Amino acid sequence: MPQVKIIAKNFMDMVASLPAIKLDLLYRNQFICEAILRSLPPLAKKYVLQMLYIDIPITSKSLQEWLLADGSSKHKVAIDRLIQLRVFEVIDRKKETTYKLNSTFQTNLRKHMISGGILPREPMPQSVTARLPTSEELDAYAHEQWECFLLQLISSGQAEKSTSFSSSMMRIFQRGLLRQRDKEAPRLTESGFQFLLMDTNAQLWYIIREYISNSEEQGVDQADLIGFLLELSFHTPGEAYSLDTLTDDQTTMIKDLADLGLVKLQKGRKESWFIPTKLATNLSVSLTDSSSRKQGFVVVETNFRMYAYSSSKLHCEILRLFARVEYQLPNLIVGAITKESLYNAFENGITAEQIVTFLQQNAHPRVAAKIPSVPENVTDQIRLWETDLNRVEMTPAHFYDEFPSRDVFEAASDFARMHNGLLWEDAKKMRMVVKAEIHMLMREHLRGQNK
């Protein structure tokens, strides 16, 4: 079976991957310094705050004196993270390792802690924006946009489906999630099928990461984009912010983020503005944070019947990836997990573990509290059906027969075995099968035997 190729990193992983020069430029922004501080493990936060007004290097031994007896493993994690993000600079490794806060980070975090910092931009007055969407309306908009985005990915092969997504967003679709051959409709790749079963938080991070990579190829500075996205997480959800306060690159990005439901764009008589949703203001939340996870909707029974309490078209299409959907009522999708539906999923690159994880993460509240939330006989059978497909392994090979003598056959057999390329042999009829990778070597060997 194919290996999982989709990797979703959060912002701090992307920040840590930046060159040192770009990281120092980012740390000139007080809000980015605070976002970095928020993202750190608790012990790493403690180190930063205790060293904030210390201008001399601190030895590793001194840091360990701040630890509790059982904190050594957490200490290593904290130090590694601080070094990755260049918040800590290692000064001397010859005698004893010492650490010092990054001077740019330290200076700007001090300013922010003392003054509270100036907001990235002030909200527009209500006299200009008039009525803004309520929190519920904004959440519904973000949910609808995200579902529309994923449905576009699923139905990309349908010619009659039109899309309003920008070219930047469509290029992301082409970056491993879709493939298209000459004169054929686009089709999901193995990674595309895997992407659809990922948690929403992980899907968002994958798209953001690919968007930043794609923008960098278009000549936009990666550090500028990451900095703007981190700034965006400090805006207030539901407040209106003028588009005139943005640079050209930021304006382009805001329009693309609107496709994902991270912001909502509105236009007045004279001015235009954007309204951040909770998706945008939670951008610095870790992938492991469960507070933003949605309530589950799937119930799986021991007889492999499946009931999904949802009216979402997206949920229905995702369930079709690995189950047979039998009928759909206004608020209920009824189906079954069958051997045929799972084989189809496996052939598309979805693994049994991904299907089981999806069912567990999206279990209805009535069954989510149970252990296990998905019946064991169902999860075991899903894994067993996957192993059925792995019983036969395809290996490119070449078949040899009609050897002129037994001595030549045995010498060829020994040669193939020596090169770890012998797959099968029949000594009685002097036949063998060898791996394709040693075929040319075998030909040269046999030619030498015939001379």
C-alpha cells in the first residue's frame, strides 16, 4: 500500500525552517514575537520570561536549577524548540554550553510586554461599515467556504462545475492533490484522497503551507507571508479592517484567504474591508489542539451499517470514498462499509488506518464516549481487508530457460543468488526467474559463459 505522503505542519514548524536572516527580520515585529511566545511549550515560556531582562548568557547548569525533579525530558524539548526558532542562541560549546536570548526577539518582546504593543491595524468605525455579520453568521460563512473548497477538489473532474477560486488556489490543487493527463478531466491523486480524510485543522495547515510555497515560486517573500499570517491571528474576529492598510501582496493574499473562509470581504460605497473569522485568528493554534475540533456525526454498527447525522454534501462525498452510500435523508446519510467499497478506497491510495482514524475522530457524541467508539470487529476487518491486497507483491522480473548445459544453469543460478536477484528456480527443468534489476548483469554473465 502507498505510504502517507501528506504532512501538515503548523506555523511554528514553518517559522523554524526559515533562514536565520529572515527569522531575525520577523522578530522585528512585536506581534510575531508574542505569537512565538504563545506557541512555545510551557517550560520554554518560563525560560524566555525569566531571561527576558537578563543580558548575559545563562549556563545550561543554571537553567536546569529551575527544573523540578521530573522535568528533564521537558527541558530537552523546550531547549530544542527554542534553538530551532532561534529564540535561544548558543554562545559557547567548548567549556560549558550557554544560552542567550536572540537580541532582536528580546528587545521587541520587552517593548511589547511594557507597552502592550500597538495593534497591527485599527478596526474601521461602524459609521463606515454599517451592519457587520454576527459571530454565528461569520462561523456559517467560514464553514460554507471551507466545504465549498473541498467540494471543488472532489468534483474537479466534473466539467459542468464552475469555480470562483483564484488561480493561486487552483495551483495548490495541482500541487500533488490533482493530476491531469492530456484531454482528460482532473483526477485526485493518492495524496488527494488522503487529504480529504485528514482533520480539518491539518487540512488547513497543509493548504497554508502549499500556498506559501507556491507564492514563493511567484516571487513573493516567504517570511513576509508568514509574518502577515501571524499578524492576522491578532485581529479581532468580526471586526472590519480596511483593505487600504495592506500592501499589494497582502491584498492578494487576503483575497485568496477569503476563498478558504479565513476572512470575509465586504465593500461599501467608497471603501472595502475584510473581516477575520475564527479560522484566521486561530492560525497560531497547534495542530494537536482539540478545542477547534467539530462535533462528530458518524455512528458505525457491528453489522458494518453506517449512519451519518449530517445534511452536508461534503460529508456525503467523503463517506463515498470508502463506504457505499445507500440513501440520504434531509439530516441523515445511511450506508454500509463493504469489501468492495474498501477495495476501491485502497486502490485510490487511502489506508485502513486513515479510514479507522476518520471514523474515530468523527464519531457521534452518543458513541464517542464509548471505548472503542467504532466496533472492534469493524476496525479489525477493515485492516484485514487491506492486508488481503498485500498478499501478492509485484516484482519486475525476467524468465530464463533453455540453458545449453547443467553447468551453465548452475553457474547462472549461483550468480543470481550472489547478487540477491534469484526469485525462483526449477533445477529439474533448468528454468529460473531473476529480478529485472540484475537482468543486464545476468546477460553479461551468460555471454561470458558461452565464449
